[in-house]
Amino acid sequence: MDAAIAGAVLLGLCEPAMTGIGGDCFVLWSDADRKNVRALNGSGRAPAGLDAAMLRAQGETSVPVFNAHAVTIPTAISAFAHLAETVGKLGLDRLLAPSIHYADEGIPVPPRVAFDWANYAHNLQGSAREKFLNGGKPFKTGDIFYAPGQAEVLRRVAKDGPDAFYTGEIAEDMVNTLRAAGGVHTLDDFANASCDETSPISGFYKGIEVVEHPPNGQGATALLMLNILSHFDTASMEPFGTLRAHIEAEAAKLAYDARNRFLSDSDYMTRLDRMLDPKLAEDLAALIDPSKAMAAAAPLTETVHKETIYITVVDQDGMAVSLIYSIFKDFGSGIASDKFGVLLQNRGGGFTLEEGHPNELKGGKRPMHTIIPAMLKKDGKVIMPFGVMGGAYQPNGHARVVSNMLDFGMDPQAALDAPRSFSDQGDMQVERGYSDQVRQELADLGHSVSIPHTAIGGAQAILMHENGVLEGASDPRKDGCAMGY
């Protein structure tokens, strides 16, 4: 846990378009015996004074994402502090020391991060342009990025704990910035921020248990999708052929439609059992026509984004951590606190403004979240913590990785390297690793096919062999590596 926290916080400085201390996280971890998996919800809530009716009265039909109204209270710091105290051994001050050092001394910008900076710097606004641009321009490969304001924030958190973030000068800086941008956030909203331990949910595919984080994350969507796919003989299909891509796309449309109807803050969600019911998956699988594409699921929330980091660690005792950490859109809301430069997430974009919907925006409520950590268990013991980044793609990505390994016998690295496809909001994205013939055949089935400009998602995994050997895998679509020491 110590390694996961230290690495995650540092990645917020290495990849500021993807994540940071102004964001949220979800965590799964196992005990050393690998049998018991626990979950922590480190996602934040909407400010108490905001609700959907207010935005509907202003003429909005969805939450404006690059706007103070989309900023939910960042809760990753609360989660990291809680886990450091209750699970870790080294203490929060030692875990934050590397990030404090590099925020002060600077971090060289690598090519993939420079690519994201160039593509999405236009999202930055106000004082964020001073703190996250280099003389008004995006940082380029080899430039040095400094974040002295964040270093000071982390120094205070290391010394005084999470209260230094959620009360006092740092909280005042965030609240004042948000209110100046039109937000309704208060100091009480920040003072009341907290993470929650919860219980994982799970399902089986080919005899392997897939463990997911419960709502408000979309792990239930991955389990529903796998349940739908279990009704097809995927293993007999070409792994990168037309039929598999088509069936997977149709399963995703149905599972995501259920997500859009049911998924919300766990305090408001009443249909979780329905999403996990094998009978629902059986009924939905019967709707799939192998020779024809169905219409896309109706979108209800703002879920299109690819900005997340995922980190997994297994230690010498067998304890495993699966941690995912994000600010939602590229550079989050684009709003950074004026004094300290805390770049704030826009997770409120995950709410809907539809009146009466379980995921309707309300003050003090958590939005539906796209980020989901996962683990695989065999015979009751964890065998692989893993995660797939890529916003809305994540449940589809979990199903694809699990199927790659269990249906086609791929090792973890091959399962992550393999080409991907994803049908989302009417666009069937098919990576370049597929043949033009497959793309044409998918179009002939009725899919609107495109080649994505950037790779679909990213992933990390560690397979735990029975003899104690650990086999790491890191997706080449993003910066990252599999490291043992």
C-alpha cells in the first residue's frame, strides 16, 4: 500500500493532464493470504448547495464540464491518508517525500505526456494557464515541469495530515477560486470530505472470479458485460476477427445502457442486484443478432474521457493493491486554485440532469464514476490485480482483457498489447491493429466504424503464479513499466 500511494501521488506530477491531488481514487487491496479483498471509495461529492434543478433553470441539459459546477470535492488525499494510517507502515510523511522533492526540483516531460499537453492545453483556464503552461505554451518533450505550490500543499499534508488540505489556507484557496469561477462550494463542503471503506462486488467468467469496486464506480457494468458474453462461444472465434468485435460491441451497448439507467451513488442506487442478476444477462444476450448491429445506448452522462492513471503493486508477502486515480477530463475542469495550483477535477460531469434519475445531480451526492480497479481470484485467492484506463471504455476493457486470457490463453502482456475496439455513442472505434477487411465487415453489419486518433485506454496487471513468481504487464499505449525489485 505504501508503494501504491507513493507512486500514485508522484504520477499526478508526472502526468498532470491525467490525475492529481485535486482528483479522486478507488482502491482494492487484499490481505497477505490473498483471500480477503477490501475496497475504499475515495470519490468526492457535489457541493451541498448545488442541484440539477438549478442548472436546468439556467438552460443546461448536461453538467458543463469545464465549469466550477462540475467540480466535486477532491477526495483522493483523504483516501491516501486513511490508507497510509490504517494499512500502510511507513507513514504519510515518508510516502509524500518523493513527490515533494520532484515538485520542487522539477520533472522532465516525456513524449507521451508532451503529446497530451499539446492536445489538451486549451482546457486550461485562468491561473491554471500560468501554472501548467510554459511561457503560455504547452510543455514539450524534455522541458522541466515544476509545481512549487503543490510541493507546499504536500509538505503541509505530510506534517499535519489531511486536515491541512480540507481546512485552513489550502481549502480557502480552492473555495475562493471556485466561487470566483461561479461555483457554490463552501469551506464546510471541504471540511466534510471523507472516504469510505466498502465491500467489493464480483462475478465469475470461465470459473475465474472477477472482483470489482461497487457503485458509484461502474464495475457492475464490467460484470454484466462478462455475464452477457458468457452466453457466446467466444473461444471459437478469431480473437481479432469481425464476429468477436461485433458480439463484444453489442454486449457493451446493452451493458452500458443498463449502466446509464441504473448506476449512481450507492446511497441512491436500487438496481445493483438487477445488474448482477444472471437472468438479466441471459435476456440481454438473447437480443444480440450476430449478423446485425443494434442502435447505440442513449447517453445520459458526460463519460467520454481517457484521463486516468492506474497502478498495481504486489509485495513479498503476497498482499496486492489495485489503485486507480483520476481528474476526469484532460486537465480536469481546467481550473487550478489561484495560490497553490491544485488542479481540480470535473467529476460532476458524471451526473445527469434528468429529473428523478438515480444519478441526478444533488448536493452532497457522488456522481457515477468511470474509473474502476479490479482483481481476479482463482479458487478463492487473488491471482491478478489489474486495471484498464480509458474512461467509458473501462468495463469493456476489463471484459476484453479477461476474455483475452481465459478464452484465448494469452499471457498478461499479450492480453494488454492486443488490438482493441469499442462501440460508444454510435462510434465503433477500431484500432489500427485490426485489418481493413475487419473494419469493412463491421461496417457491413451496420457499425459506424472509425480509427481512433489516440490509442484506446491503457492497462497494467500483475499475475501471481502459485510458485511465488510475479509476472508484470504494462500497456504500451501509455507510459508505464512492469518493475520488480
